Amino acid sequence: MTSSAARRLRPPVLCLGLLLSALNAAAQDLSARSALHIVTDPSQLGTFLPPSTHLMLEPQSIERLLDQLDGHPPDWQAIYGQGHHDPGHDERLFALNRERDARREGNSALSWFLTFAWIGELSPFDPQLGGFPVALGPKFISTRWGIVRFKAEDPPGNLVVLADEASAEILGENSGRPLPQNIDVLMTGRLLPDESLVYDFSHEQEGVGLIMPFVRVEQIHYVLMR
């Protein structure tokens, strides 16, 4: 390669390096270490979530989002046909996703801040981490559209709940109480513009539709509802 050709290649390489650096910095900004919020009423969630957030914690609110994005549920029975062994099953499902992706382009709900919940399982205090490790598991919510499972674009690792004064009666070593079996891990962000919803079928319930909204997570909060 000549020196002039090498010089022509440098700007794109430099731009790619800057882009990767920006993405890495954004990922580091997503803190997965924070205190546990003790909540006795859902209205208290607004004290630490962004003010414009749409809560996706109940079937009705999820249905309103899906109504806004895609209008009406698909004809699951027609798409399913004879099931996974039906020669046209995959083609019909692919066509459904492609058609709805195209119709959804520019929809105002794609810019909404959404908060959804996954299940968090607390482990005992880890001195090296300085907190309580959290194992994540998805929630499956039944709606009139089908079963909805929110998915994070890039689920964060090393989730840790930090004990503070507010949660000392629950997490403190001297509380005399067992750790809560499960907490809610609230994740807030926006839908991916190019892959906001994916339609599929449940692997556990034959012929039941599954909708997976994909969210680029920007905030994480740990919540114990009491």
C-alpha cells in the first residue's frame, strides 16, 4: 500500500475508534451498583425515575404501548398454522415482523422512556463487591396481545445492591431478617428504533404469541415493593 493510500484510510479508522470509545463510555455510565428503594406505593417510583417515564409494569400499560406502536394484535392462529413443522410458519412470522417494522417507522412511541421490570434474586453480602450480588431473570406478562417479555439490548453484568441507611432494617447484618427472596430490577430506556418489537411464539405454551420489546437501557434501579 502506498503512503498516500494509507493516508486516505486513516480518517475512517479514526472515526471508528472514536465511535467505539463513545460506546464504551456510554456502557460505563450505566451504573449497576446502587441502593435498594423501599416502595410502599407505586406513586413513589416517580421520585427516582425520569419524569416522562411510561411504566411498563402492568398488562394495561403494556397494551397501550403496543396499541400505539402497532394498532392491533396479529392473527396468531393464522400465522401459527400447523405449528413449527408447517412449511409456511417461519415465512409468515418473518413477513409479520418485516411488515410491522416498516409501518412502525417514525412512530412517536419509539422515543418514549419506558421502565420495565425483571426479577432480581439477592445473594448474601459479598465483601469484595461491597454489596449484595443480584441474579437477573425476565418477567413474562400475559396481555390481550399475547405474552410480553421485555428484553435489554445489552443486559448489564455485575449487578450489586448497596446497603444504605434506608434499607438497613432489611439488608443490615444486625436486622435479624432473611434477605428478601426477590426484588424488582427496574430498567429504563428507549426502544431500539430498528428492532423495537419482535414477534415470535412461546416455547412453553403451544401456539401462544410472544412479543419482545427491545430496550436500550439507560438507568437501573433496585426496588422492593412492600
